Amino acid sequence: MKRGRVWTSAEVQGWFAGRVPDEWFVGPPECSADREEILVIGGLPTPDTGPDPDDHTREVAARARIKGFREDTRPQRMAIADDAETLWGRKISWGARCDEVTERFTTQSIPVMTRLRMDERAVLDTLIDAGVARSRSEALAWCVRLVGEHQADWITELRDAIANVERVRSGGPDTAGDPATEPADASDVPGPAA
């Protein structure tokens, strides 16, 4: 695959599935991306904690498994991230899921510039005054998380629609090297009849 073209989500996921060692995760890693970052999360095997462990014991075991994975795979993960960052020009972040616990190791926190009207700023300031957030940026992040939680089905529909557009677009004709799309050469232009 040549560099510089747009990769589909499935191709990015496939690249990581091929690049990550098989013994790291149970199943292929999950990849999600935006303009700045690609997040790769893999599922780890659930630790055997004996018969009938309580929830706290299971959580402690899962967190220990994730921590061990993070420390043991750091050099290899960084090498894979370097290759991917060169390929796509985006930061690569990692995470792991074990049992009911998911941890992200190195996710990016990207500043987002926006213009808000007075009523919108008042909502953020109310969240600050109520102690929900310490700053407008933290309040805005809180609002985004809230929409993500309560409108998850709608957000999923939007993402599916975008993925479908990506799939249809990638299945379109390849115009590279098509004589109809290239500028006419002087010898192709008919001259006056002799």
C-alpha cells in the first residue's frame, strides 16, 4: 500500500492486527482514530483468581495484568508506534482491557479552539461554579463525555454512516493514469486539416 493515500478504518485495524504479536491479545486489537491520534486497545486474558473471587479481587488481578502487560511490552509497543506514526502522521496511543477493567496508557489531550456564545459559556461557568469542573475546558470535556454516554446509539449510527461513505468512496474508480483525467498532450489535439 502506498503512503499518502487515505486508509480505511478496516485497513488501519488490519495493519495493527498484522504488526502486533499474536500472543499479546485475545483477538485482534481494537483501533479508533481521529485527526490527531490512533488509539489501539487490546484484550488481555482474564487472570485465574481461583474459585468464586469477589469483584474487588477480580479488579485487582485485572489491573495487575494490565500493568504487567504495559511494562513488559513497552519497547515493542514504542517501536510499532514509531512505524505507525511515520506511516500516518498521527500519535499512537495504547490501552488494554482485562475482565471488566479498561486502561489507556498514553492518550493525547489535544486543545480544541472553539467560539461559544454567552448562553453556551454560561453553561460551562455553571459547571465550574457548582464544582463539577475547574475550568471551561474541563467543563467542555465533561459535556462531550455526557453527550457520548447519553447519545451513544446516535453517535454509533453517525460513525457507521461515515464508515459506509469511506467504504463506498474507496470502491470508486481509480483515476490515476486514466487518459480521460489527464491533461491533453499537444500531439493529441487535432490540427487543421492538410
